[in-house]
Amino acid sequence: MKATYKKYILDFKIPSGTSRGVLTRKETWFLILTDGNRHGIGECGILRSLSADDVPHYEEKLKWVCENIHLEQKSLRNALMEFPSIQFGVEQAFLSLNSKNPFELFPSDFTQKEAPIPINGLIWMGDEAFMLSQLEHKLKEGFKCIKMKIGAIDFETELSILKAIRTNFTPNEIELRVDANGAFSSSDALKKLEQLSTFELHSIEQPIKSKQWDAMAELCQNTPLPIALDEELIGIFSVTEKERLLQTIKPQYIILKPSLVGGYGGCEEWIQIAEKYNIGWWITSALESNIGLNAIAQWTYTLNSTMPQGLGTGSLYTNNFDSPLDVSNGELRYLKAQNWQENLIEELCI
């Protein structure tokens, strides 16, 4: 068996804003396994300035994986503990190599019968007109769950947008989630949560920056609306530390991004601990290409969650790969498209 890797730059169709800045390009890496006529492909989806494995020797670690691909998968996983995106790429690549179809990693009703996964529609930050335009588009597309990035523009403007939504749609008609990406200060976060709670939101993601466990714990204890931890989970590698974090903060939800927390294995550890403490969870992609998104979506379906998941990012790029994934009426489906598999194998593996 031979292992190689390739770097790929994804270009956003339109600049996408968060409280951490505006995204125009996204770097990703593909791990490719070849064994005779069989190929396996896994995406190592790193997010610069956010991923725990955003380190200067990232490519060196990919080279090491290729040189040591003969090791048992468990040994590789342990050696990659501090490289969660590569852990996920290795998981995908081996599943892909050992599957009848290299892009059908988890056969299920999702891949075989077009059973849907409910997802949220994502609204990026920008000026009021831009955000309202996105909202109108998502509603026309049939989304019943909207996630809005907040924290970068004027807070009163963000409140006015939420008010406009709630004036026209009840919580039963549209579920609203907001994501602050750590934009609030610990001193004013509770006041802002109280203002946001008047709009009957489902939850807010990461209201304050990570690594403020005591402040976040106090916020979760006193919050008028549910809090979901996101960035807080990044860089927490051991099961003991994961449990300590959830015991300390006691959030209402956690959000799991396989590329950021160590793939399927890392997510499953978090889920097991969260359920022990009656903490809810859902799965979100981390701006991967359609290859990584496909791998996340198939696995997510097997978890049997009825909550809308964060898997609607496949249409963000001008140069994404062909895929069987299709979004309609606020749901993600796996369609039986033709030729996309052969084209993709040829593009990446040959």
C-alpha cells in the first residue's frame, strides 16, 4: 500500500465573515491511499488560526503519516493525538480504501434511499442588507432552522435583524440559532444574552472566548438561553480532560466538528461524556470540501439525531468537487449521481 498527500485551496464564492475575520480562501489537504486498483481518500481539513494542529510542521506530519502508513490504525491515531484533522483524514482514507465504493463510507438509508438529514441554513456576517438578503434566500430555500453569525457588526443592528425575523416567524415556524465565535466579553455577555433571549432563540454558540472555564461555567449557570460550546472543545485531547471540561462548565449543548476534535473517534468520546451529563449535541462541518463533508454527513446520519445539523456548507466554493450531496427544503440528501466518482478519483489519485 502506498500513501501520498495533496494540498488544495478552496475559493469562497463570496467573502464569508465571522467575528474572527473574513474568509476568502480555505486550505485543505487530501490523504490518498493506493493498494493495487483500489484507492482511499481522506480530507485533512485544517482551519488556520483555529485548529489545534495549525503548526509550522503540519506538512511534515503528513509526510510522516505517508511513510508510516503500514502501522496499525490505532498506533497512527495515538501518534496523531495533537493533529485532529489528520486523525480524521486517516480514518476517512482507510474507510474509503476498504469500501466497495470509495465515497460510500457508511452505507445506510441516507446513501441508499436518499433519506434526508435536517440541516440549518447559515447566514454569514456582513452589513444589514447583506445579512437580510441571505436570510431571504435561505427562507425561500425552505430552511426551518437558521443559524446567524453575530458579534462583528453593531450589536443593535444584529438585534434588529433578529427582531425582523421574529416579527414574521414564530419559534415553531423558524428555529433560530446564533453563533458569536467568542465575540462577547465576559463582563457584558450575560446582558447581551438577556437581550437575545427575547427572540426565543434555540441557542447561542461560544458567546465568550475559549479557555475561560470559570467565566463560561458561570454564564452557563445563569444564562436565559441555552449555550453551546464550540471552540471550547478544540485542543482538548484526553478523555479525562474532556470530562473535566464538561463537569466544570456544564453547558446545555456541545457542537462537534470532526476535523477539529479528532474525527469520528474524537466526536464519539465527546458524545459519550455529554450524554452521561445530559448535555445535548449536534454535528457541524468545518468548511471542508465536498469530500470531507460527504464523509461527515454519512456518519452523522448513523447517529440518529433528529436535530438540525450544521452540514450545509457544500455550496460555499467556486472550485469544490462534484458530489452526490444536495440541499433542498432545508435538508441534505445523497443523490445517486453518475460519473462524479470516476472523475474525482482521476482528479486526485491518478
